[in-house]
Amino acid sequence: KKANRMGLKEETVRAYPCEIKSKVLERFLKAIEADHRVNPRHISVFVTLWGLWAERGELHQPVSFKSREIMQLAKISSSKTWHSHLRELHEYGYITYQAVFNRFKRSKVYIHYC
């Protein structure tokens, strides 16, 4: 059987989505220990997006969202701060961010398995 980026067999990924998601968060937290670029706002943005993803019972990606809906969860009130931290997490390789510049559509984020 083919292994994914985390080195897990596909049947394991399908059988244990909650455990996989918690490992993603653990790996993110471990990865940022040595990454001086990441600040508390980056962590807040990532954990908020991870929380939306974790609410689902499966490993389906991308996570789609409207920024205004989840900025409150991340405790970020400025849309400029929100978008700059999303963009930076994308540049740092922790997520893939697909912005949508239409207020009636949802942006998308793919959370990387670090």
C-alpha cells in the first residue's frame, strides 16, 4: 500500500482521522519551535484553521471559510493582520492559501502535514 506524506498507509488515514489531525497539530507546534518567523498571531491563525478542519469527521481538504466569520475565533480584528498572517503561513510552507476576492465566495486553505 502507498504511504502518504506522513508515512502512514492510506487505510490508517481513513480509519483514524482524529488521530491524524492531532498529529498534524503536534507536528506544527514542534516545527515552529525552531522557526523564529512564527509569532503568536501565526499560531492563532493556524490553530483556528486547524480547529475548523478538526471539526469535520474526515480528512477532507481544503478548509473553506469566509475571513470575517473566523477572524473572531482567532482573536484578530484587523483584516490586514489576518490576511498578512495567512499569506506568511503560506510562504513559510505551513498551509496553502487560495484567496478569493469575492465576498460571496469562500477562501480555501490546505493544511500541510508538516
